[in-house]
Amino acid sequence: MLRGVVVAAGLAGAVLAFPHQARSLWQGLSGAVVSPSVADTPRLAAAPEAEALIRAAEGQVGVTTTYDPAYVALDFPGGDVPPERGVCTDVLVRAFRVAHGIDLQLAVNADMKADFAAYPANWGLTRPDRNIDHRRVPNLARLLQRMGAELPLSSDPAAFLPGDIVTSLLPGNLPHVMIVTDRPGVEAPMVVHNIGAGTRVEDRLFDHPLTGHFRPGPEVLARLKALQG
């Protein structure tokens, strides 16, 4: 019962903070956007904050149907590309906004302003760019690391809990990010991600070499919220 209350409270908060994205959380809660073969699988036990994040991410299935990495000038804070398109990082950014009222665009920008040198220098920038910084996997990984969310890498499926965030490296040295769901796969939990065909729930946790493992528990969430001022 408590879990349902917490998730419902998250929906209410999302409606106030990010009304245009709250529909995604409701869809995830109702199961309306997950294919029947996936929706019928028994769910793994998940902490309330993890369940809220998963449902918010799953709510993007059927909404975000296109992978589009184009650079776009965004509003700030709360900026987003059109909901039908995006990349893997947008799944995470949208889910955090809806589930926890945390704007990773704002959090990344604030932390980069505080210590720009702590972030990867992969793009030749000399200052933060609030249009794109939060949409880059290495930056999100560094933010989560700096917030104390990082865990050791493991090939053991049992090491991955619902709500964990995992990064991997695709062919061509392309970084990718996924959210571990509470739906069991054949050998490991399924993930929700956008790897090229829109947001989907798939059994693909170990498809590519893992590069990072993070768990955004209550203390991490509190630190992220503090970055928003």
C-alpha cells in the first residue's frame, strides 16, 4: 500500500512541476504502453523511488518512437525535445523529472558550473552548454558518480536491482544508458531505453560491454535535488 501511495504522490508532483510529461508516468502506471508479453511478467521487488522511476520511463514507450540525436536549442530549465523523439539520455531525463521532480538539465548545468574540470572534455568545450550537456551519457555518468551513486561493475545479474542506471558502449564507441526495470528477463532484469527505435522495454542488459552502474537511492536523489537550488 505504501508503495502505491509514494508512486501516486510522484504523479501528483509531476503534474505540478512538469505537466507536459506527467502523461508518461500515468501510462507507465497503467501498463498501457508495455506490450502484453512484457506486461504479463511478474515484477521484481523494487524500492518506491525505483518503481516510480521505472514507471515514468516505461510511460515513454509508444510516445517516444524515434531516435534523433540532433542538437536543439532548449528552454532552461525544464527544456526538452519533442516527446516523440530523443536519445537514450532523454529517457533518463524525462523519467527523473516525472518520477522525482528532478531536472537533470538543471542539475548537470549547476554541477558543471561549480567544477567544469571534473567533467569529461570530450567535445572541446570551455564552458557548460545547457542545451546538450545533460543529453550526453558521459556527463550523466559523471554527475551520478559525483552524487555517490556509483557501484562496482559486475557480470552477475543479481547485482542489478530495479531502478539502477547502467551505461554501456555500443559499436563505434557510442555510449549508451539504460534503466533496469522490475521485469525479469531470461537471465537478467529487462531494461527500458532508446537504442535506436524509440523507448522500449527489452531483455538487453548484457548486450554490450558495461561501463557504469549507478543506484539513485534516497540520499543520491536528495543531493540531486539540492543542486536545483
